[in-house]
Amino acid sequence: MTDTAAHPANDPANHPHHPHDPHHPHDPHDPQDPCPRAIALYERALREGGLDRQHASSLPCLLESGLLEPARQDPAAQDPARQDPARLTPVPPALVLHRLLRAAGDRVLRERRHSARLAEAFAPLTRIGGRSGTEADRSPAIRVVSGTGRINEAITGAMAGAVSELLCVQPNLHYSDSRGAAAQAVAMDRDQALLDRGGRIRTLYQHTQRQMPLVLARYEQLRGDAEARSLDEVTDRLIVVDRDVAFLPAGADGTVALEVRHPALVEFLAATFDRLWWQATPLYPQAVHRPSLNGVTPRQRAIAGLLVEGHTDAVIADRLGMNIRTARVHIAKLATTLGSESRAQLGYLIGRSGILDREA
């Protein structure tokens, strides 16, 4: 029998369209989302202490993503290769991760503002559906559901026919009170039923919920393909079932919801979830812990970003899903770390410290 795998023509690395071929065109992508080829070369640079520029010439995202940087001219350096202008040196992974997470946070904020504009634009349209029963019957793409019981019935009805996936955004607001516990008790049976049918569940929380007993208990009980991740900030509550129907709040008290079945709107909401998901930090089944930088924790960096934007303690607490007392404790610790004696000085020291610098 001929060993075809040993023949050079059959080696996938020699195929002109193989993704690791250095001559393969570099597909355009977001610089903040390094491609697999860039990650592979970055790993090599970390192991070898650097790369020649010619090896990275076909992958501009290595420099655009900040994985590599030009070798610094240091007369005191013992290794001549580190002074070679034709060399690129790897940026420490912890610094790269911090910068990419910061950029991801900026994208989350843009998505949040986009969602707010969309909700504002569609709010008058949802009232049109209530003009008459006949018009509402002809336009079932958006339906207003009033009352906690009716909302749960609508979600349970949609979940009963689900076969593939459930996407959820669960912000911290009300999640730790009795209403959150009651809502989880109702959701557990229908969620487990979906998992038993071979479906999957993906849920986004805020970072402040990562150690919440109600959240941890949920994943101790669920059996099947369930995942959870977290962000500093998330959208308001969102449920998307099989990418066919979505539920979102239509009032601050949670007693009115919109049931959305218009394909374009549901796809928009699902795509927003997907973008947030890939920017989030894994929580379950395997948690990833975000690193501190120069003694400043990730949560303190998130607070620092909102402080320099001029937000009050109350707004910061609301945005990050914590109570105002906790927010003030973190602000005090941040001030101590940076040596600040006043609120005005703290803003100045945050800017000077570089903790919000994308290149930090």
C-alpha cells in the first residue's frame, strides 16, 4: 500500500490555501481578535525570545494586536539579538490580555449604547400593536406581555418547543433578591428539559455575580451543555430561544416584557449576544480569573474608567451591578493604591498611572 501521507504533495502544510502557509493571504479581521496564525507565531516568539520581521510580514495583526513590538535599543542588554532592529520581541501575555480586555470593554459600552438607541427607536412602535386586537393579530412580530405570571408562561411555552439553544443575559439587578430566587426556581425545570433534549445554554452575567450563591447553585444542579461567562457591564435582561423568539423587558419593574418574533430583530439581538459572549470571561464550566495590574484589580480598573468619565458613585454602582457602599469601598482602595487624597486628584492620578492605557 502506498503511503500517500508521506508524499509532499499530500502534506496540507504545502497546500497553497493551508491556513499556516506563510504565503496564504491574511484574511481581514478585527485587530483586537488575533487570528490563529498570529497566536501560533506569538507562542513561538515567547519561546524563542523574538522573531525576525520577515516571519511576521504576512501577519500584520501581530503588530496591530500588540502581540509583538520592535526590539528596543538597550545598550546595556547582554543579548545582541534584542537590539537588532530587524527583530520583533513578544509583549508579556498579561499586558496583552489587559489591553485586549480593555478594548473589549469599550466595545461592550458601544453595544450597550446601540441597544439603548434601538430600544428608544422601537418604543413608540410597540404601542402601535395595542391599538386594536385585529391589528395586533395581523402583526405578531412584537407582542407586549404584561404580568410576571404571563411572562413566565410565554417563556415556558417558547422553551417547550426549543431544540437547539437558549441565550440569556442576566444582569445583577434584582438577581440577589427574592424575585431572582423565584425566577431561577421557575427556570430550572424548563432549562434542564432543554439540556435533556440535547440543547445548549449560554448565559452572560456581570463580574459581580461570579461568586453569588444563586449563580453557583444553578450550575451545580444543571446537567448538560451549559456555559456561563461574565463582563463588567451587560445589557438589560435578554432571553433568546432557538434564535426564533426573544424576550426583553419593556419596563423598569420587570412586569412588562416584549416577545419578539421578527426574524431581523431576533437575529440582531442574537448577534449582539454573540459579540458580548466572545468578549466575556469564562465562569463555567471552567472559570478564568482576570489578572491584576500594578496592584489594581480588574474591578477597580472598570471603576476607574467610569470615574474619569465623570460618573457619580450611584451611576458607577448601577452600571457595574453592585451596591453603592461596595462601589465606594473599591473607590477608596483605588485611591489608596494610587496615593490620592481627593476625588479630583484621583482622576488625575488614574490618567497618569496608565491603568486605562490600551497599550499598558
